[in-house]
Amino acid sequence: MKPQRQILQEQTSFALHNLYDRYAGMLLGYLLEIVKDRDKAEEHLVSIFETIPQHIDRITGDGVNTWCELQRLARTYLAGTMYADTTSEAKFPNTANKFSALMNDEQHAVFCSIYYYGKTTAQLAQELGKTEDLIRKALREAFAIIRKAS
């Protein structure tokens, strides 16, 4: 008879393999849209899948949308590792699309921080040393540019 711990490890391993088979391609595409570099996106995919065993119950629970949870995990991972400090001179990844080319640096930084990296206006205002109203204004302008260009 197998010990309980070994059974749990085998179940987690099977669940992780199943998640990879079903969602790795979609998650790689999602990451590629954010980082725009295939090698980096693949590295992030591996790192995210290494953290999944810690969150396996939350991701695969009953009534849970697994894809949404994986996206949330990816956003959290990216926000915590790559772009935690938006006040530095480090640039956001080259988005290479018609919308970001129309935005100024502030609008682009606000849009990426909030939309892609899940920061709140309060967090971003504190990081950038600006008021929440100015952050909201820049975000509204960014969305107006997207609407107008669509």
C-alpha cells in the first residue's frame, strides 16, 4: 500500500501534466502578447508551471474556470517579477501595435501597468508620485486612443 504523501504527489503530478497538455499553448500565446519575445515568454511559462503545484487546489477546484485562474497566476507572476517597479527607467516590452504607437509614454505606462499587470490606480499613483485623478485621466486618454483607432 502506498503512503498518503506519495499518492498526493502522484495526483498533483498528473493534474500538472493535464494542465500543461490543455493550457500551455494558450498560456504561451497569452504571455507572448505581453512580453513580445518568444524566448522570454517560454521562460515565464516554465516558471509559472513550476509554481502551479502550490496553487493546484485553487486552479482545479470545482466550479473554477481554470483558464481564468491560470491567466490570473500569470499576471501576478509577471507583475511580481518583471514589472514590479514601474518608476524605474525600464521600459515596458515593445508592444508593436498601432495603439501603443499613438500613446505618449505616460499613457502607455499607465495602460500597461493597469491592464496587463493588474495594478490599481492607487498603487500606480503612489509609485509614480501622482494623484489618482491624474492616473485615471491618463487611462481614459489611453482608452480613447484605442477606441478612436479601432
